[in-house]
Amino acid sequence: MAKIEKEAKLTISPRDYLRLREGFVVQSCRDQLNVYLHDPDRLGQGLGYLRVRYQSTRPPVATVKIPKTWDGAVREMIEIECPLSELGPGLNPWPRRHVVVSSNLPEEMERHFSALGITRLRRLGWMRNLRCVLEVGGVGSIELDRTVLPGGRVHHEVEIETPDNDLLHRLLALVRERAPSAEPSSVGKFSRFLQAISRPPPGGGSYPSS
């Protein structure tokens, strides 16, 4: 079922990433593998995308994320989630290179892509992320991400997800106190992934697409 996800994103330095991990209580850490699928002819149009996420200790989940609004560090996305086990063989247990929308996605996801005239998705690639959930001063929790982009560059960021606007800004303020490098980000992981695969890797060659 679709829901509205409201979150803030802050880019931080590697030093501040360590400072936050050491300064707040780490509740959990888990490895994530994010696999992205889209119509390669429709990239960059802000149409949303399909992500399949595998992570330690949790069953894999497929998610369609559709941009809604972005104001500074705070964005809202329409999010449709489904356990990977409930999807067609083109996606479960691992996404094939090409996926037929009508026969592999549940109705709500299929409806989104069909309305855009997208009938087939292609597996674009993947990237790994370490996500740690931190308790911040008894106020709430934040998510600390260390993402390895295609090509090897490492990106560090903080995500704060809550529908409570006052709590969100309190947590933002506490993070900024501990992490001086924190800057509002208006770029999500999928966009960073696309930017990374559009650049040739160091030393020439090309990125694998499988």
C-alpha cells in the first residue's frame, strides 16, 4: 500500500560520520544491497524508480519511490513496498536484466509504470550501503549511511525520517551540533547512483551492468 515518506538528508564528512557513531548510541547496523531498475530511456524525468533491497537480518523488499516535494534537506516521496517473495520470477529471488511490468509487479506498482507508458524495466546495477540506526539524546533516532557508489567513491549521509515536523527539526539541530560538516542534500541515493554510472570508472573501461 502506498504511503508518504517524509525525511531529511544531510551530507557529512567521513570524520563527522565517525563522530556521530561514537557520540550517539548505536541501536543497530546492517548491510544493505540496493538493486535499481528503470526504463533507461526515461531516466532523469523524475518519474520514480523501482528498488530491490537485500539486507542482513531482514527479508528482501521491493519498493517503488515516486518524488513528491523537496524543500532544502526535507523531501516527501510516495512509497509503495512489497516483499520480494510476492513478486514475479523476473524479480524474485534476484532481478533479471529485463523485467516485464505487467507480469512481475503487484497491481499498485504496475499501475504507476503503466500510466507512464513503461512496460519493461531494465536492471541498471546496484550499490552497497551500511546503515546504522542511532539514538540521539533520548529525543529520537537517525539513520547513518555509508554508501559505496559504483566506481568506489564512498558517500556519508544522515537520514531522519519522521512525519513530526518539530521532531525532525530538533533532530536536525542535534546532528548539526555534533557534525559541523553537515549540509542539506537535495540528491537521493538513486540520483547519486545514476551520476556514478554515467561517469567512466578510474583507469577507463566500463561498469558492469549485471
